[in-house]
Amino acid sequence: MMTATAARMTAEEWRTANSSYLETETERLRLLARRRILWLRHHWRRDAAQGYSGWTITDQEADILLRGNDPQEELSFYQADPAAQSIAGSLDEISRQLSEQRAAMEAAGTSPALDMLAARFELTPFARDVLLLCAAPELDPAFERLYAYLQDDAARKFVTPHVALALLAAGGLAGPERASFLPEAPLRRWRLLTVEATGSAPLMGRPLCIDERLVDYLWGINRLDERCHRLVRTAPEAQISSAQYELAARLGAWLGIGTNREKVLNLVGRQDSGRLAVAQAACNHAALNLLILDPHVLIAAGPERGEFMALLEREAILLGLVFYLDHDRLKPDEAHVLLRELERSAAPTIIASRERISCEREMLAIPVTRPDAPSQSELWRRALGGSAISLNGEIDSIVEQFDFGPSGIARAVARAENQAELRCPGDGALNLEDLWQACQQQTATQLEQLARKVEPCYEWDDIVVPLDLLRQLREISSQVARRHLVYQGWGFGKKLNRGRGISALFTGASGVGKTMAAEVMARHLKLDLYRIDLAGVVSKYIGETEKNLRSVFDAAERSGAILFFDEADALFGKRSEVKDSHDRYANIEVNYLLQRMEDYRGLAILATNMKSALDPAFMRRLRFIVDFPFPDAAQRREIWRKVFPSSAAIDWLDYSVLSRLEIPGGNIRNIAVNAAFLAADEGVPIGMDHVMRAARREYTKVDRLIMDGEFGRYAKAGAQP
């Protein structure tokens, strides 16, 4: 049905009434054509024996053409001719019937489709009737032959501006109605009609064509033009928090004031802050329909982009549409092109962007902040429905770890439900593991493009460090795990607007267990671990380092993953005095990283082999500094005992001798693996000879001298004869 109607008229009743109205309008066109034909026959005064003369021009016709067509003479004929006077009476009766039909439909709370179309596009009565003339052959095929007859040419079975003016305008070709066919006039501006190019034919003689889409509208079928299908998609329904609903209601009221045509709204906020959900709720409040624009299809359209934009404008009016454009998905040059198109367009648009954009059209910019923890808990419970009851005690831990907005929460729940159904077909009961995995999978894609994901394989029993250091690592893990209780439950979050991030500096020689400790904590906390090599992030070009760091933190922000920055001294070395712009910008980069670490909601670990190279001012801003000492003999002995898997085939190992090898755990793991391959190649269990041969290779690799005091009687193992 075209509009919301009163209960007195059902959808079927409206279609019946609308069809009857179109039939009456079509009869009015027949009467107008009949009256025009009376005049043409009088004007032509053609002998019936001549037959149809469309293919030749006789001397008699030439004389008629030279005489010209006086509009006043035609009007005088209509007033004097009895048949024409009879038609005039019939036209009056038809007008009365149309008024009655229109009034009956309006009394039921609706209108005929033709009248609604004219009102939506502010068409003049003449333009409205031109549209009807073009649609008439779709309503009654006989009109094609009538149009050919009116033009004295069997091949011209279409309406032209000349035909429309002759039938509908008292002033003929010279009347003011002629302006209705200009490109900026509503009929062509909104693509209600198109003027086909036919060689060198003048405008008044070119065919006027109506889209099948508009004909369907007149019949009561309001559908999106098929050419727009690849440009837009339906906005998914998403839950919205109470706070954001209040914002959406205000925006919906603004959209609904007067005509929403040409309105532009800029929703400014981070990805998944709820920009789309707010836009959807605002449109629902204003009884409008939101469609998401695919900017890349528009960019690829090239020269056809202007025509597509015109179609979108028309569809916005016909269907009450508002278009949603995610500015953040565009490259700068693409954004420039589309914004220029939007400035020339009248389509109502909501543009989502991280930063406020500049646009020549009048625009309302509104900030959208991501829902806070209580609002996210509310959204999770709504999205989970009945499953929220069984997970009630765990939702807070999800909220504390993953920073999702309305769309992210909806996608995570949908993914978790699919995983639950796959895990247990037919039951599909959600558990915490399903939800946790769904959240991790959702946040992994973007971050994996910027950093290397490390799959943790170690647990607390695997790491060998001094007891106090082990306690410190557990304290760090505890702070990550108990953030919600302290910040939300105990209210510390209200006292700390910033600085809630958990940052740690791991210092120590290569191989002493810094990366292993990060893996242990990630496995314990069930969090993703990403390793970022700062040596690869730092750029010599001004601004690039900051840009790279921003990308990493932005991608990690929603997941709360553990970020492990290796080679920290590449960026955090002692800052020298500012001597030039590069030095000044280097300090800006350091300060930017410190700020992002303090604001990051997860755990960020910096690792360095050179603690002495770090600026003390930098270290004061870190919550934890963990020094990993070089393992002593007792610790090395314990590492050797744990490095071999329980399933490995071991002959006999002298741990007293092995503990004398002054190497850290990283090198010990390399030796153990290489020794295993040596034994496997010989088809025997791992023995001391294999280990010491592998140790000799490892010493050579790291440029260490092989000392008799360390190797003892195995000093010659693996040596060249």
C-alpha cells in the first residue's frame, strides 16, 4: 500500500480504488485525444481516398504546413464544433468523477498513487498530466497507435513534448508549460521522465519515456529501482542503549521536521560507537527507511555516478529513504569525490566519520560516543535474550574485556549462536566459551593485518623465574582479570578518567623469558596475544610512526588483546635535546604512545634488552617494570628439566653438566629441539651426546666460546675430527 491508511480502507480496497481512479484518468486522456483528432481532421481536410499519407507529403499538406497552426483558431474550433462541445461536457463529467474518487480515498486516509507522486515531486497539473500521458500505453496499448495518428506518422508511437503541449496546454508550443521539459524541471530533474536522443531531432520532437519503476508506482507497487540494488543494502537491526536512544529520538524529530530532502547529518565517533544504530533508530523515529550506501560501487561507476546519484535522489522521495555513508571506509581521494557528489545531490544522507567532515551542504554534526560499560551490559543482555540468564555472572567480564558497540555486540552474539549450534546441533545453548571465542574472532581480522598473532602454548608451571618475579607477573594478570570489580564495582573508574590502561616494561637479555611470560599471561587470561616489532613501526618520515601506532591501538582497542611491543628501545631510547623538527616530532611520537598506553583498556607490554637506554621519565609512566635476570645454575637446571616434553624418548641426561652451560632459556629450547632431531635421525632416544652436539652448534651461532669449564668431558662432542 502506498501510505498508511485508515482502518476503513484495506490494502486491497485501496488497490481497487486506485485502479478505478487510473481508468477514469485514462478515459480523460482519450477524450482529450478525441477532441484533438477532430481538430486535426478539420485542419488536414484530407480525402479518405488518399489513405494514410505518413510516408509522403502532398502539395495539399505542404500548403497546410505553410499556413501554420494558430492556437486561437483551434480553440475557436472547439467552441464551435458540436462534437467538440459534447467532448467538453464529457470532460467536465470526468473531472467531477475524479474529484469524487479522490475525495473518497482521502476520507479514508490515503490518496491515489498519481496524486501522491505529483505531491511528492511538487509537479504542476500540466507536468502531472504529461507523466500520465507517458504511462498511458502501459495502461492501455491502444494509446501507442493514437499517438502515431496524432503525429501523422505510424512509426511515432510515443509521446513527445509537442504532443503533450498540443493535448494539454492551451498556449500550445509557445505556452509557459514548455519549461516543464527543461533539464532542471521536476520531470527530468527527478528522472520521472527521460528525453531520448534521436539523431538531430529537436527537443519538442523527441520521445518522452517513463521508467517501468514509475509505472509500477502508479499501480501501487512501490519498489526500489533495480539499478540501485547494487548501490545500497538494508541496514541491519541493532540494539541501542537507553542513552543513545534519547539522542536518536532527538535526531529523528529533526529529520521529520518539514521535508527531509537535502538534509545531511554527520555522526562523529569511532568505529562501532553506535553510529549506525543511532542512525537506524533516528530514521525509525521519523518513519523513514535507512539504506547503507556502498561507496566503492559508486566510485567504480565513473561517468555514470551522476546518473546513479539522481536515481538515489528520486528513490529517497518515493520510498522515504535516508542514505548512510561510512566515510571511514574511503581513501582520502575517494572521500573527496563522493563528498563533491553529495554536495550536488539532494538525497538525505547520514555520514558516519571518525572526525568531523567539511561539506558545502548545510550539515548537522553530532558526536556519538561508544556506550559505556553499563550501557554495553544492557546491550549484551538484550541481544542474548534468554541466554543472558545463564551467563548473568559472566557478562560483566565480557564487557570489561571487549569494547563493542551495538553492531559489534549483535554480530558477536550471532557468531556465538552459530558456534553453539555447530558444537551441539539441536540444542545450541550458549555458554561463556562460545561467546568469548566469538568476540575474539570478531576483533582478530583487522589486528592481524598490523601485528603477528602469537598462539600461547605455555602455562605458569612452564616458566622458570625467581619467585618474586613470578609473583609480579601474577599481580599483572590479576589486575587485568579484576578490572571490572575495581573500576566498576568499587567505583575507582569514576576517579580515573584516564590512566586505566595496564602497562608493563619487561627488561632483560634476549632469551630470558620475556615473550614466554607474555604467552603465559595470555593463556591464563584467555586473551589474544599480538607481537609488534617496534623496529618495523618506527619510520624516518615525519608522522608515519604515529600513524602506524594509531593503527595498532585502534585495531586492538575493541578486543582488549595483550599487545607485546618488542625492541622497545627502537622508539623509547633517551630523548635528546630538541635541535630540529625531527627531534621535536620524535618526542611527539613518544608522548603519543605513552598517552595511548595509558588509555588502552587492555595490557600493553614493552620488551627491551637495553633498560639503560630508556628515558627515566618514560619509565615513570609505566605501571609495572619487570626485570628478567639471567638464570642462575639452579634455574637453568630447572629449565632443562622442563624443556623436554614428557612424551619425548630420552636415554639419559646429566642435568648437573647441562646447568653449567651459561645460556638463557631461549637458547636452551633451541638446543633441546635440535638435539631431538639429531636423535630422531639416528633412530635412538635423546642422549647427552645429542644435546652437547646441539649446544656446540648453538654456541657457534651466537658467537660464544666453548669453554672446557662448561662442557667438561663433552667439549669435543660434535667437533670436526
